[in-house]
Amino acid sequence: MANQKAIFAGGCFWCMVKPFDRYDGVISVVSGYTGGDVENPSYELVCTNTTGHREAVEITFDDEVITYEELLSIFWRQIDPTDSGGQFFDRGESYQTAIFTNSPEQYEKALHSKIELETSGKFSKSIQTEILPAKPFYPAEEGHQDYYLKNPSHYNHYAIGSGRESFKINHWGEDE
């Protein structure tokens, strides 16, 4: 096959780039907005929680090197899938988790992974992450792209201070 795209909303998009960026087969990870009905929204507008958009990442990947199922596994380990109100200290619609699928095949794989996680016993509460059809994806402003590389000190402070890193270690035994 050819290059494919995967779209995941996992709370703050700054924290969703680095985990995917390090894998062979991942061609690009773009921070942006999706799920809403406003064309070309800005960060400020999305943060008002009035557009329907969520912060998300669009991953372009070579499915002959890394599979969609592997990307789903990485995604689940970055978030608290039981939190319907946002992620960690980021609250509101724009920080809610979701898997945005680009095809019926992606939908089936995403649903299977969600059911697998739900029945694993990993979490005592039910999985709240939605699986939704992809809508237009709008890249975020340049300052938000590759934030962990451009602003490593602030990124690390944010990832630790938000509770995301400790959650990942407590639930998955790893920091990525």
C-alpha cells in the first residue's frame, strides 16, 4: 500500500507528537484541529470550546513499516481513556480524546482496539474515547508544530506538571 493517515485527539497536541515521532515508518506528525464545523480555526478560537474542534495530531505513516494497529496501541498509552472531560489538567471539548477514522477498515481496527482495552481490566472505569469519522484536519499555527523540539524545557515541565507522565508510568510502566 501507500502512505496512510491516522488522526488522534489525545488532549494537548504538544504531548501527542513526540510519542509517535520516534517510530520508523512515521513520516510526519502534524499538530492541528479537527472534528468541528469552523473552517481554518485558530488556537484561540478552538480554546473557547465553541467550534466542536479538538486538538489532534495527523500522522502520515508507511503501513509497510508501521501498522495502524501499532499506532492505535501507542495512542492508548498516551491518554487517560476513561476521562470524558478532557485530559489531565486540560479540560473541555477541545481536549477530549477521540480516534478519527479515515475508512471503514480504520473504524473496525479502532473499535477492536477499544473493545480489547475495555475488556483487558487495565482500567476500572469504562473507556470514554470516541471513535468518529474523520472531518477536515487543519494544521495548527507553526509555533505549535514540533513543540517538544522547539521548547524542550517548557514541554517537559508541562508533560510532567499536567500529570500525564505519571499517569503513563502508573498505568503502563513507561514514560512514553
